[in-house]
Amino acid sequence: MVRVVFVCLGNICRSPTAEGVMRHLVRETGLEGAIEIDSAGTAAYHTGEAPDPRSTACAARRGIVLGGQARQFVAEDFERFDYVLAMDESNQRAMAELASTPAARAKLFLARSFDPSAPAGASVPDPYYGGPSGFDDVVDMCEAACRGLLDHIRKEHDL
Ligand code: 4NP
């Protein structure tokens, strides 16, 4: 089993979107028995909440179902998961502080680093305080990143 976790700040907008997109792609590829997918937030503000309705609506328009309840990322997640995917550099820095070994640090990536068309260091910007187009942009970025991540995992793990 290959295990991936997407991480943003609140775990109600970007990372649940990436989780839903990745689940959708993995199911399309028939690999749901081989790849486990989760999401978390670096902050605990929204613990227990469902994804933001604006994210859920945007994803639903593309046939993607979002679910789960927000939870905070914990240091032990570095043991449980093989790929820890930060949505932006601030999330990446917060998690780097929790990564106590070189093996843990080696699992930490920016999600968009798997999108071959994204510039180096590209983030998925926080849509929470912005307008509706920001939520659509998040889905677009997550789709491109997740396609690249799935290609990478399939090659790396012979799936
Ligand atoms: P997310 O978006 O990190 O993509 O889930 C946010 C959600 C909530 C807040 C910030 C960002 N907040 O400040 O409450």
C-alpha cells in the first residue's frame, strides 16, 4: 500500500479538494486497493468540520465528491504516510518542524512539484477569504498536481 496525505492550513478547502481529486483519479485507474489517501491541516481551527461548501460545490461540478472531517496533522503522520504533500510553503515549513528525521523530511513535498507544467516552488493559494474563482483555480491546480503524482507513484512503485 502506498499512502499519501495532502496538507493545507485548515483542512477544509485545499487539502480535502486534493484528497477528493486524487481519490477520483485513483479510482478511474483501478488502483483504489493500492493507494490510500488522506488529508490534514497544520492548524486545528476547523477540527471535526466537513469540507467548506464552496470547495464541495466546485468539486461537485466536475463530478468529484469531497468528504471527511478536518483533523490536525501530527508528527506520527510522517511514519504512517509515504508522501506528505504540502499545499504551500507555509504549510511545508510548519511540517518540516515536525519532521524529526531525514527519512521524514524526505517524504515532504510541495503538491505542485509533481505538476510538470508548474514553476518550481509553486503553491496552491489559500482561497478561503477570496472570491469563487479561487476555488475553481484550486481544483485545476489539484487536478494537474494529482495527475503528476499518480504518474510518479505508478512508476516508482510499479503499479
Ligand atoms: P485551507 O483554507 O487551508 O485550504 O483549508 C483555509 C481555511 C480556513 C482558514 C484559512 C485557510 N482560516 O483561517 O480559518
